[in-house]
Amino acid sequence: MQRSRSRIAVALVAATALSGLAAPPVLAADSHVKLTILGVGDLYNFDAGKVRGGFARLNALAKAEKAKNPNFLYVFDGDMLSPSLLSGLDKGENTITLTNIVPFDIAVPGNHEFDFGPANFFAKVKDSKYPWATVTITEPDGSQPPGLSRVMWKTIAGLKIALIPISEDDTPTVSSPGDLKFLPSVPTGIAAAKAARKEGADLVIAVAQTPHTQDFELMASHAFDVIMSGDDHDYMTAYDGITAYVETSIDAQYMDPLDLNITVSEKNGKKVVKWTPDFRFVDTATVKPDPETQKVIDGLKKKLDKNLGVVIGVTDVKLDSRRNVVRSEESSMGDLVADSMKVATGADIAITNGGGIRGDKVYEPGTKLTRKDVLTELPFGNKTVVTEIPGSQVLAALENGFSQVENGAGRFPQISGMNVVWDPSAPPGSRVASVKVGGQPLDKAKLYKVATNDYMLDGGDGYTALGGGKVVVNATAGGLMANDVMTFIEKVGHVTEQVDGRIKKVGG
């Protein structure tokens, strides 16, 4: 099925003039245009791409596609400033440097753009050689944040194209955007698309950092011709005869240059735009890295290796930081991190979110551990903080931690100083069967000093129960979690943390 849009040519020119743009060239009847759209998102590791993906292969592909077709749109659909090893040190500056080599036509802020706070994000916006935009982020008073555009317009081959940038609305829960306001992603994006269509857009393209559930709502609205989306870290394409959809993978591993084969004609004095999509799958293992980009990457790697390659200890046990483990059960790496936080602060207990542990690997006994290893596991730059709250809130925090295990949520708790028994077959909010602190049953009325990270203390990953207490050590005074772990490893020399039953399951 072909996508059709009709517009009066005079209205198109008038709408363009009102938008402050030069009138596009008038296409002859029955003109044919091929528009190529390349979307990418969820770019994290500067030195990724040993087999496929990475900035060097991405830039090579973008350069090649632009050279093949001047009717080209290059869009970024969110998440680059964090998390990664190097970003934990330079707060994402390396990703700006690497993407500036082949600038985007538009970049949409994802939730990870705010992991180091809004001030860092806006500083990186200034460093970018491309525009950032979103229709879903405002200042607290509803005004447009400085440096961020909203709907962006492009005129390509006489076609008036509206780019609708949509950021994820749960960013305040999963990141640290300060007091910025996030509007509902789906209705706000659809409203912007419909408004753009009324303004005379021939094509309406969403550039979105939204999960699949919201992607499918956007697609079902049929307000968009194309949706280029990130956030889910997978590769997916779809076309329902009206809207074409691409989920853009992770670290540019699998790419889909989307060609729109467009016919523009005139019928009864109206402009008629029809198109059909051509999805081209590219496994970037087949793409030769861009030499200019690779040279920058090699320089970054040498600098990083020199600073972080120092051995700080040895593990005598197997340390497991695999994603499916840290988000569903007690992990030896989770034990190490939580123990380090408890020891560093002298707190009664420590709770950290499994989703903040990102190495996704196994360290066999005898492995020499370096600073680089620790920062790979803890790339977010979170601070260790201490709050004093009653046992009732500790229990509520644990219930939150176990509430979405079946979804692989990052809120799963890794703990120290406690023994917890939980029942995955019970309904969320009623899964904790028992809790002991220091060998004694949890006292709901007793105040406990809890070491956690600043992200969780601010309510991240749904941990609102940690708030409202007496903050003994805040984020300003707290040290980096990664430094706490490094100090702990250096002090003990030999890591002996292993799964010891501090988290147990009962029931189904």
C-alpha cells in the first residue's frame, strides 16, 4: 500500500513563509524522489565495535549514505552521554567529539543524557555541531529550555519535512534531569505531528527515544509517516501500509538505512505525495571503520588505558555481573559493591540497584582487577550517600526492588548488612517474606542508617521510599561509588565476596 498526502500548493508556500523558511522549489508533476533516512541511538562505548558497531563504523556508514544520496536525513534518537567507562570520567564529552565528525540533522535527548545532571547536558549541547530538539521537555514554567529546538523543518528536493523529536517521559524516574518538566511522550508527540501536518508538511517523521509500548501507540495513531526510535536496544522494522517504523539497535550494531521512494504529482490542483518504503538491513560487521574516527578512538583508548590499567587487587572467587543475574538474584559483584558502600560509610545496611552494575561479564578466580574494571561495572558516576530512615521505609524500598523482577527491571536490590527472603509468586508490593538486619528481625519503628546511591535517594528506579529521612551524607559530601569499591579492593587485596544467601527466594 502506498502512503498518500494531498496539499494545496499555494497553502504549502504560504505555510512555509509563515514558518520563516524560504519557499521550496516547485516539483514538476509526476516527480520521483528517493529520500534516505538513517537513524541511530543508544550509543555508549567509545571503543565498541571490535566485531560490529561503534562510532567508527557508524560514521563510515553515514558518510557513505550521504555520498550516495544527497536527499539524506541523519537522525539521533537518544542516549549517548552515559553510561560508559570513559563517560564516567568525562561525562560524555567523548561521544560529542565522535559524533561531531559526522553531525546529525537532529538529535533527541534520551534519559541517559541527564545521568550527570541538566547542567552537564546543556554544556554538551553547546559543544555539539548539530541541533538538539524535543517537544516533550520544558522548563518548570512550560517555556522552552535554552539550546533545545522543538519541531524541526527540512526542505529536501522540494518536499517539506517535519521532524518531531520525542523524549521519554519517565526520565525523571530513571535519570537526574533536575526540575525540567517532561510531558507525556505519546499524546504530546501525536499533537505535534498533527499540527505539523496542518502546517503543510509533506512528510512527518518522528525521532523518538521511547520504549516499544509507546512506539506502538505512536505508530497506531497514524499521525506519522516514519518513526525512528531508540531506547529498547534491539533491532526491529515494521510497516502497516501507513507508517514505517525502525527500532535502531544499540551501539550501531545493526543499521537500517530507510529509503522512501516518493512520487509527487498534482490532481485537481492539489499536490499529491505518495511513497513506499525500502528497508535496507546493514550488519555493520561488514562496514570498514572510518579512519578519521578510528584515529580519535585510538587516542582516547591509549589515554584511558594509561590511567586506568593499574591493578588494584585480585579476586579469589568468581565475580558475576551478568545483566540477567544482577537484575534477578544475589550477585557476587553486587555483594562486593554493596559491601564496599557499607564499609566506606559505616552504615547499618547498604542497598544499590542491580541495573547500575553494567559490566555484564564474569571474572574468574585469579583475575587481576583494575580501576578500569570497576569503572566498567559502575559507569554512571553515582555518589554514595547515607540516609536515616525507619525500618518500615527499608521494607517499602525492598518491596519496590522486587516488584518488577519478571520485567528485568534495574531496580532489583543488591544488599549488604541484611538477609532478605522474598517470594516471586506473590503480588508486587507483598513479596518480602522476611528481613533481618545484623541477624535481628527488621524493626519497622527503628531508625537505620542506609547507604545507597544518590540516584536512588532521589527516587530513581522507583525508590521513593528511601526519601524523607535525615540525610547524613548527601551527594555533595559523598564519594564516588566506584572509588569506594576501588578503595575496598585495594585494602583487602584479595576479593572474597561470593553469594552467601543474603537474598533467598521461596515460593514459585
